[in-house]
Amino acid sequence: MIRNLLNPGFRVAASATLFLMKGLLVPLFLSLPFVAQSTAPFTLHQPIQIDGANYQAIITKPETPGKHPAVFLIGGLGCYSLDDLKPDDPFFQLLSGLTQRGYVTMRVDKNGEGKSEGPRCDSPQSDLQHAVKRSLAGLNALATSDYVNRDNMFILAHSIGPLEGVLVAQKFPVRGFIAAETIGHSWFEYQLQNARQQLLIVGKPYDDIDRTVRIIERCQHRFFVEKQTPAQILKTSPECKDAVNTFGVSYTYLQQIADLDPAVEWKKVDVAVLVTYGTSDPATWAEESHYLADMINSFHPGRASYLELSRMGHGLDLVPSKRAWLENIRKQEHGPFDQEFLKQVADWLDKNLAAAKH
């Protein structure tokens, strides 16, 4: 079984086949030692209007007065709510740590999830363009808050999130962008390579891998290139069931993701970018992240930095290997949150804030 790890991480169903995780995120402040806390940060809920519907924005903010830098979170693939996070959820620890360090954070629940209205998350209307509109509405609301410094706002996107985030950053200028555990090649290319990589990780024979990848290529060509719906494909090709799994989101969203040319889109965004990769992440690999950083620097020299974290999995959790991470997900478990990720991202954010003052 292949898992497309740009999906909802620990909450993904064990039966998903190419699973790309929900996306986790994070930013921070100064290089002071981080002390984990179990209490929730000061949290606000704010309704945001999109096409006449109310969407739920969840904000964490420091209790100190004045205007603060801010980080807007874009999660990964899947239909889920980011409200009411549990204390052991990596997002909870990231956002709590970020807020402790002086940052306001915001995430907006997807349409039809949590208290957000709008079209059902898995409906054809819930496509990539709708997701971009949702993030833009959140950023614009955040920018007008009296406790946010509009000139010091960052996007932190995880997993599939940067493919949405790069479109958002073209319409809403930000100070910087964190692309965590993501890809640099097109979605179709990535899907085929991810399938091969994960089958190798779990020890499948090479001839079985070749046969599986050929099936995936045929099925996904119909899905991504010919724009057939999963239902149309499965009528004649039941063997395509796993290859056209949409992981709970709309087929229109994934088809639009597949239409993106990442290099074309990243060329339009001239901001500082931090690309992170954890060595225990089986959803992507170092070459993908290096490719993304090199691509950005080819257009905007010196703007992208690459950060590699030992033993970090796709969920920003510590695990001994890629295979161990896949086994954890199968059991719906995860390792402890990687505090080093928090520290490194904090240093990067602070560095960019300091540079902006000169």
C-alpha cells in the first residue's frame, strides 16, 4: 500500500493509498531555548465572510500589548478542522510555541469543516481556487487586526499546502514563506515517484513496483490529463481505485493541483523562502526539497534556504526511519513533536524580521 503523505497526517485513514498529509506548520521568535507548555495559548475565534458564507478563523495571540508579527498557516490535503487541537497535536505545540515567542497565528477552517460554512469540502465547488480565496480572506482579515504588524506577516504551508500557498503569495505580499515537507516537481511527476519510493521503503520486489507504477501512470493520466472523474475511470478500470483516490477532497481540487507548473508559479513570488525536509519523511525526499530551493534561487538568487532535520517525519514528529513513520501512521500513532524544527524555524523568522529593520 502506498501512502500519499501530503494528507491529514495522523488522522488519515489507514486505507488511503497515496496519502499526502494534512500539513503541519510552524514559526518562532528569537533563539532562546523553547520550553514546552501544556496550556493553550490565548485563542480567539473570528468569522470571515467568503461569498456570503461564514468561515471560522482561529487566532492565537500573545498577551503582550502592541502589534506583533504574524504567521498564517496553510495545512495539507484532506477535509478536517484545525479548531480544538489536542495538547499532543503537533499543530497545537507549534502554534503554542510560536505564540509564546511573540507571534500571532491564524488558520481558517476549510469549508464545511468545524464551524465553517460554504460548499462541502469534498464537493466539486471546493476546488483549488476556492482554497486560495479562503486563505486570502484570512490573510486580509489578519492584516487589519489592531494587534498585527501588516509588514511582518509570513505564510507557513505544510505538505501540499505550499502548492496553494504559492498562489496566495502572488496576491498577498508577505515577508517570507516556510514550505515544510513539500515538493518541487509537478504533482503528476511526484505521485509516480512517491509511489515508487514508498514501495521500496516497505520492501516490495522491483518487478512488482514497476507493474504498480505502470498501473498508476495509466490511471492518473486519465484523471489528471484527460480530466475524467474517478467515477468515470472506475467504470471501466476498477484496478484504478487506489490510483484515483482523492483522500476525501474534491476531484476538481486535485486536478487543478496537477495542472500547476511549480516553477512558473514560484517565479512570480520574490520573498525569502525556507524549505524544510525531515530525513524520516516518506512522503517526500531530500532531492525534492533541494530541487525546490534551487528552482527558487535560479529565479531569485539567495532567496531560498534549505533546512534538513534528522529523524523528523512528515508530521513534524521524531521517528527513527521512513518505514517506522509509515508503520506509525498505519496504527494511527505519531512520535513526539520535533522541538528542533520549532527552534530552527524561529531562528529563520527572527533573522528575517531583523533584516527588515535595516
